[in-house]
Amino acid sequence: MDISQVKFDCKHFKGYIPCKPNKLENAECSTCKHYKPWDKKILIIKLGAMGDVIRTTPLVVRYREMYGDVHFTWLTLFPDVLPKESVQEIYTPEAFELLKIKGRHYDIAINLDKDEEACMLLDQVDAKEKYGFSWKNRHLSAATPAANHKIMTGLFDHISIKNTKSYLEEIFEICHLDFQKEEYLLNYNKKIAEDWKDKFAEKADGRKIVGLNTGCGNRWQTRLWPDEYWETFINSLDQTQVLPILLGGPQENEKNTWLAEKTGAWYPGTFPLKTFISLTANLDAVVTQVSMMMHIAVGHKTPMVLMNNIFNKHEFEMYGRGVIVEPETGCDCYFGNSCSRERSCMYDMKPETIKNELMKLIQ
């Protein structure tokens, strides 16, 4: 056979090395019984933030339901959160990776980031259908009119605050689809999860295991619940019935160490991302401010009490497994990095309220 007979569109094609059928059976494309082209090739550009990457994965679920054998390529800043069994190629925005994307053809290309570089890439990529945010006349544009709404809510707070659609409803509409409660796909290690299940069970001794995520990242510090409220809340829990576990990263280490000393809550320490996502599969419930932990809990289908102040509550899809608690006096700092009040509205979210909502979930 010659090169004209090579099936470059076959799902077994490896680029420049022998495919598996050739390795096992000396199969050639011209006569190979294993030849099967991908039903669709789809590119998703969703760089960050980490939680937003996780909550974009329901698109993978939907497209696979629609088309069957789909080859997904995903460009992201957070490759570790994507399940490799569901996304065949995961790239970061580096020069050679971008060359690969630009040099290929896709049936569908989607960009859900408004960064200039991401928009320019969607404009340049070769695809039959394009959805999301693109680049036209040297500025942000919509690949189809369906993306106009999301552009406007991003540009104008007074429009965004009136939005009643969840993030998932919005991105599905951008792709000309209707959201039907497709679940997250979460990349975690089942063995690590199982190992921690035994540790948690021994520590809990029959009690409900409740993860308390005390941090919220650096971008919007206005989301932080006061440390003294965490202390009061934990001490109000009946620890003969509930095992509170303090969760967080290195920046929460000092806080969580202090809380453990003050309350008797268990603080197992900090972990690499893969371990953290895996061990949290064993929680019976989660209490968190808006954070990456919120998306991890949704991915694990864990009941959750979500504390929210500066964001539009409608954007969060809880799948009926959680409750959103907001300050009794409202919040004056929509998407704000600093609080305009002398005393943050997070002080209006009382420990007793959070406890009552948590007990409803776990009982």
C-alpha cells in the first residue's frame, strides 16, 4: 500500500507511529477490519479558572450522548482536573500545542473564554461549526448570536445581576443546546479515594463526615466567612454525631491549624490537587464559600451548604443536592474585590443559620 491509502481519520491512528491493530496483527489501512473514523471531532477552549473548567465538563457528556464516538481536544490552564478517559487530547496554551490545534480540522470548535488570545484562536481554527467567543474587527465578538447574552453579562454588572440562568444553561445555549442536568466529569484517583475511605471511616466511627472548606482563593477575598464564625459554627456541632474535617490548601494551613486547636475538628493537612480531589469523594456533606471546593463537591454529588454574597446565585447549578445561603442584609459589592461596608456582609451569615441548613442536609 502507499500513503494515499492511509486512513488518517481512523480512531486508531497515532500520528506517526504504528497503531495498535498494526502492532498486534500487522494490519494495513487498505484491508484493515478495525478501521473506524471518529463520529465527531470537537475542540473546547476553556482555559480557567479551575472550577470553571470542571463545570464545563457536562458538555462532554452531552456531545457524547448526541454523537457517540467523539474525539475531544481541550485547551486549558488546568489539565489535571480533566478526566483523560473522556478527553482524548488535553493541551495547555504553549506554542507547539497551539500549532497542533491550528493545524487540524474539527467538526465543532467552542471557546468559552473571553481572553483575547482564546477568542483569536477560535477565529483562526479550522472547524465546520464554531460557538462561543470569537474575534472580529480587533475586539471580542460572538461566533453566533447565542453568545451575545454572555458577553453582555460579562461587560455590564447591571445586566449581569438580573440574569436568572445558571452558568451551565448559558454555555449550553451558547452551543445551541438545552441543558438537561448533565453531570460534571471529575478527574480523581479511585484508589486514593478508597484508601481515604478507610481512614475516614475509622476516624468517624459511624459519624457523618462533613468537609469544611475555610478558604476561597485570593481573587475575591470578599467571599471569606470570618474566622470567629467558623470557630463558633464548629463548636456548635454535636461532634458525637458529626465529624468536622477542615479542608484547604497551603494558604489556609495556618487558619485550619488554629481552628483545629480551638474546636477539636480534624485537620488532616494539605495535599496535592489529585489527592485532595480524590479524598473528598468520601464526604457526606460540604460547607464552603464559593470556591473550587464547590465544584469538586458537585462533581462528587455531595450535598452542600454554599455561602454566597458577591455573585449572582442563579449561576450555580446545585443539581438539587444543596442550598445557597446569603447575607440577611444582602451584598453591596457585586463581583467586588473589596467591601464597601465598614463591616462585611459575610458577618450577616450567622453560624446558627449554616448549622441549621447543614443538619437538614445530613439528616
